[in-house]
Amino acid sequence: MPDRVTSQLDPFSPEFRADPYAAYEELRGLGKVVYLEKHDIWCVHHYDTCQQVLTDYETFSNAGGGGIKNYFKEKPWRKPSIILEVDPPEHTRTRTVLSRALSPRVLRQIRDRFEVDAARMVAEAGAKGEIEGVSELTRPYPLKVFPDSVGLADADRDNLLIYGTMVFGAFGPTVPWYEEYMETHKDVPEWIIARCQRDALAEGGIGQMIYAAADEGKITEEEAMMLVRTFLSAGVDTTVDSIGLCLRALAEHPDQYAKLREDPSLARNAFEEATRYDSSSQSIFRTTLTECEVAGQKIGANEKVMCFLGSASRDGAHFEDPDAFDITRKIKGQIGYGVGIHGCVGQMFARLEAECFFQAFAQQIESVEVTGPTELRMHPGLRGLTKLPLKLTPKAA
Ligand code: HEM
């Protein structure tokens, strides 16, 4: 009897990334824990085993790195995140600071600005009619509202996207395009660090709230800078990609879009469903601290485990009719933002940002059609679109 189930599937290959859902189905059919030989890593891909791994932080550590690189054995490309890539007790302290900076009170204050920006950008796109949806709508919107909320100056914000590619590109194995990209944009990490300094951040923004925690002695000045860096790493590409994928799902399911158009208050739930159905964050990693067992499979210490959130979200044992896109679905146990102590600290921010966007869209746009081939971007940490050609028909005035 072999001591483990193995697969030759390569989650970083173009074929896998083009249609991860077929690959997930194959993996779920193979067993609860599968060894991916190509990369010498384990993976879990059912709802229950992803939950188990993500909630047991004493066994499955984040300190080994957020991507495939094992920081217990290899050097990270940058100083690791002091929230995502640490375990308790360090994690508890930094997480508390970010949770406070993203409190419901703070979100209530920024809602109006999101609504105004979303309404204006959707109106401009609607007036054009035919648009390339990513570059003209689903990218500019988060790239405006997110840095505005943090308190970043206007200039050169595209650098945030370049930095996002550096951060999420490091998630996978080192490949030539990534090394070239890092070389071409080698000044960008410095630009980011400069933007994260106290005096570069506008009064009243979330960045300054993080520095206020340093003034209270809860974190050091250096840690405040690192937490602003985390914000800028985790908060842009994720929402750009998830909003883009949600818009495509709506355009490809006219019956679902009709429901949203008739009742724009469904916007938040539509995005919740898209986060389950087809989202930016398809997988995250953990590294084992000790020998352990998952669903009867022994895993040694110091091993990488890839958790496919995108597959857990399509697991029929948890979600009824999991491959259907249904914007009225009552989702119990969303796993698209992760779970446990590292579950996305920005999830309420992301939901708010998307809700304002899709509400404005449904209020103004009668119909939306995909008019040509869409393109996926190929960097390994996130799933997202680079092209989404759309025809928008505004509602009659
Ligand atoms: C739809 C958009 C988003 C998705 C799908 C998403 C997804 C995720 C996931 C899956 C994790 C868990 C990582 C892990 O357990 O290893 C995570 C963590 C995190 N996210 Fe998000 N995220 C989104 C938006 C945001 C935004 C807007 C922010 C900032 C405002 C943010 C900040 C963070 C941070 C700081 C962490 C680390 C939390 C911790 O380690 O305690 N995310 N996110």
C-alpha cells in the first residue's frame, strides 16, 4: 500500500490556472490529502480539511511563509509580514492594531466616499458603452478608493499594482519572468517603503491610525511602517481581481444580473457569492511545525501544505449545488477570506468596497455583456483578469 496519494498536477502551470475548477474536482476525487510531486508539497482541497488546517495554528504555522517558499529553510525575498507571516503571540498584537484601524466605525465613515467614487466611475464607463472593463473600471476604482482611505498621495499609484505583482508573484516557484520583473521594477519596493512613513500619510487616514497605535506604545514606529506596508500589499490586487471576476460572473449570468438590477440591495450578497464562486484568493500556504495527521494522512514536520480555498468553496459536501452562481444564496461558512486567526482582517473593507461598486453598477446599468475573449493574468498568488471587454447599456434616464 502506498503511504500517500500523489498527483502530477501543477497548480502553477498555465493549464491548471486557466481552469482550476476542473483540477480541484480531480483532486477532491483523489483523496482528502494529496502530495503534489512536482513541487514536493502537500495539499488539502475539501471544506473540512481546509478548515482543520487553517484553524490549527499550533501545528500549521504562518511563520514558514505565505507562499511556496519555506522560510524555515530558505531566505524570504523581503522582510516577512509582521501579521500574515507570524504566529501568536506576535500575531495577536499586530492583528489587534489592524482590526482597530478597520473597525465598523471607521468603515461607516468611509462609506460615503466609496459610494460617490463608484457612482462617478460607473457613470463614466456607462457613457462610453464599449469598454475594456479591467483597465477602465475594475482596476481604477479600487486604485482610487483604497489608497485614498489609507491616506496615500495621488502620484504614481500604479506602483501599488507593480508591488502587488512582486508580493503575490513570490507566492509561487521562482520563474524567469518573475526575476526579470523584479529587476525591471527594482526601485518600487523603496517607493513603497517611502509611502509607508508617517509623514507621507494624510491626516485622518487609516495609515495615521496605525501610527497612533505606535504613539500609544502598542507597537513600535518600525512596526507601524511594516503594517502600513502589509496594507498596501494585501488590499489592492485582491479587490481589483475579485471585483473583476465578480463583474465577469454577473455578465456571464444575465439571469443573475437581472436580479441585481431589479434589487441593487443584493450587491453585497452578489459579491459574497462571487467570493465563493470565483475569487482572487484561490490558495494559501501553511508550514507544519510538528509531525501531524490530516484525514488519516501523516505529514512530517517542516512541510508545506497548500490549502485550496477555491476548491473548498466548491465542495458539494458543504455547499449545495456548488458550481451554480446564485447571488441570492445564503452562504454559511464563507471560506474565501480564509478562517481562523489569520482570516482576512480586511474582509469587511473589501465587502464594503465591492458593495458600493455593484450597487452603483446595478442602479445605472441596464445590461452588461462580455464582447470578446477575457484574459487571465498568470501570476501565481492571485487569480484575476487582465482583459474583460464589455458592452454596457445604461438605464434610460
Ligand atoms: C476580496 C478581497 C480580498 C480577499 C479575497 C482576501 C483574502 C484573504 C485571505 C484568504 C487571507 C488569509 C491568508 C492566510 O490565512 O494565510 C487574507 C488575509 C489578510 N488580508 Fe485579505 N483579502 C481581501 C482584501 C483585503 C483588503 C482590502 C485588505 C486590507 C484592507 C486585506 C488585508 C489582509 C491582511 C492584513 C491579512 C493578514 C491577516 C492575518 O494574518 O491576520 N485583505 N486575505
